[in-house]
Amino acid sequence: MVRLDLTILLREHKKQQSPAACIISTIKYLHKAGAKLILISNWSVRAGLQLLKLEYVAEFLSSELEQKVIPVEFGSGFEQSLMEDRHKSDILLLENLSHFKQEQANSSEFSRRLSSGVDIFVNDTFFQSHKILASNVGITGFCYASIAGFHFDEQMSQLKKIIEMNKRPYFAIVGGNLAGKTAALLFLASRCDGLVFVGDAAFQIMHAFGLPVPMELVEQESLEAAHVLVEAAKARGVQIILPKDFWCLNDYYPSQMKIFPANHIMDGWKPVDVGPNTLEEMISVLSRCKKILWIGAVKFSSSHQVSAGASNLAAMFYNLSQKNCDLIVVGKQACETILGKSSHVTVVMIENASIVWEFLKGRKLHGLLALDRAYPFELNWDALYANTTLPLVVDVGSGNGLFLTRMAKMRKDWNFLGLERNEKLVRRCLDHVSQSGMTNGYVLSSLRYCYIRYAHD
């Protein structure tokens, strides 16, 4: 059984360098090896107001694979239908999984029925890996083996490039808002030489620096997080670049636009894009980089139009791609902007930003961990602790983390590491660590790491 991403395949099958090519290659490889295949997926591509029908998608796959693909409905008598249809073709396609609430609920019974007659499960849907679904986690408990497909493996490799420190200077352009991203941004601050804030997140960081910002642009729930991030960046000497000016739209006359300095936005005007002075500084700094991550939209929440700032950044990316600069773009809007400039730019593109943010936060990718062979991750101790030369105290079964955090506050001359099986408690402790700005404490899931090597000489 192959769990694939048909949304990508249906949308991008004509692009030679798209992930669609990897998805097709997984299916062709397995079929050539003699495997009888059952394909499962959810797809959001529509014809008019309705999702594409199962029969249409099966016909599309038949054309792409040059093999007969038979559509199978997941209803009563499903198991019997599978047995009968296997004699007609080596490749079957089950109906759209988005039709079933049991998929989102990771229903054990639904997973069991889904795996009927399946020996080996192949997960080729990387973008769903941060979710716990019946089709990527539950099903693995009913199969003899669970492995990754070519597309999954390729996208995982691309994700790991974000944390590699192979080229310097390494800067990150951060768009979107700040809420819920503190842990991820603290991690980036430990890896990058500089952070460039655009979008709504810029206002929170400006406020943390004590710069004047209209209060309606400030996320009250993100104030503490912004201060923690700024202090962490200062402690590590990470350069922070903020907008110097904005294009603003008049609240009462939407056709009127005007440029305002970042520290003097007049009442009745809302920022919709970064200004020319901001772009000039950003391009000047980024042009000297050897590696750049662009994650999130450049435009602001109050803007409903295409960002000229994003377009200018895309043009700069194209130029840098010709100069041996490693470029990584994350998020649908950012990827579309890059492709709008040129389809030949050499850049790693990950459209689903959610999975990247979860990865940077240190959260588990459940679809990945459900596979038989977990991928090796190296812990970056320099990112977890301010001083890795201190002795490490490990609290096995750290529970709610109260003892660990209390000890970490009392003994600044030690580093503390909690190991806990309960995922909910681990997430809660990590949130507390990031919000408090603690630099000598961390918590890991004991289910994920069977041994730990601490780089302490």
C-alpha cells in the first residue's frame, strides 16, 4: 500500500522538476519490482465546486503510469472488492480519504480495514508527517513493514538542509506572525547569523526593541515571546534586521498609498508592504550571504494584494542562485512568488510551512516516527544550552518538569535535561522553557532517543 500526495500530482504533473516526478517514480519502481499496489490519498483539487471524482483521478493515474488503475470505493464489501479487483489490475486506487472522519481521528478499526491484505506500507506523503492520521500512523500497526517512498525521502532531506550550518553567513527571512513560533525562532537564532523580519512578526520585534509601533499592530500574547527572542539573539550576536519604512494604505480611501518611516506611521494608515529603504537594506545584506532561508509571507495581514517586496526578494533570489548561494523557500505564497519570477531558479522549495515550523520547534513528525526505520537526528547542544561545557544532569521521568525547572533556576552552573514518555507533558515543558528564556534546561521524549551523547569535554 502506498500513501501518496495526489494534490501535488494532480496540480504539478506537467512540471519535470516538481515533487510529482518523485511520486510517480515510487509507484513505477514498486510496480516494476512486481508489487501489487493499493494507492491511498486525500486530494483537494476541484472541478468547479466539487472535488475531483475517484474515477477521474484513477483515469489520470492510468495515463501517467501507462498502467491500468482501477478505482475502489471504501464502503461495505470493501475487502471483497479488493480481492476481485486485484485480478483485473496490479494497481488499485481507493477513494478520497478526506471523505472519512475516521481518517482524522486515527481510528484503529478504520486503519485495520484500510490495511486489508497489505503486507508492506509505503509512506510517500511527507507533508502530512506532522499529523496523526489513520493512513500514516494507525495503519503501520497492521502491516508487516512500514517504509518511506522516494518523495518522502527527498523532502525529508530538503527539510534537514535548514538546520545544516554548511555555509556562512546564513540568514533567515521570517514572514507571517509571531504567535506560537517562539521555540522555532529561538532555534533559528541558534543556527543563523542573522534574522530578517518582514510581515506582522516585524511589529512584535520592533516593539521589543522599544521602537514606536501602533498598538493595533502589536500581538499582546506575543510580547513576552518577542522579548525572549530579542535577548537570545543579542546573547549570541545574531543580527536582527527590521523594516525601515512601509507602504501604507489609507483606511478611508483604499486607493491611496503612501510611504511612511517605520517609526512614524500616521493614524488612519495601515502597512501593506515593506518600503524601498527596507528593501535596499535587505538586499544589500542578503547579497553577501552564502545561505538564505525564506519562510513565511512578506506581506502583512491587512494586505490583500500581491507584495512588491516579495517580488523584489524573488528577483534577488534568482540572481543569488547563479552565485553558488544555497536558497531555501518555505510556504505556499513564497514558493509561488519565486516560481512567478522564474521556473529555472535553483532553490529548495517546501510549500507546506506547518511541517517546517513543527520541525523547528522540536516537535515530533508522527508519520516519520511510525516508520520502521527512524531517521537519525543529531542534537545541537549549542542550540539547547548557552554553555555546553557545564556538567549535564539528566532527570529520567521528568513528569511535568517542575523539579527540573526549579533546579535549573537554582543551579546556573549545571545543565539539566529531562526525559519523559508523556508527549503532552514534553510539549508543555518545551513551551515553558522557550517562554521563560531558560538557557540551561531542556526536555526530550524518552520514546525518541534510546541513547544520548553529550558533547562535554
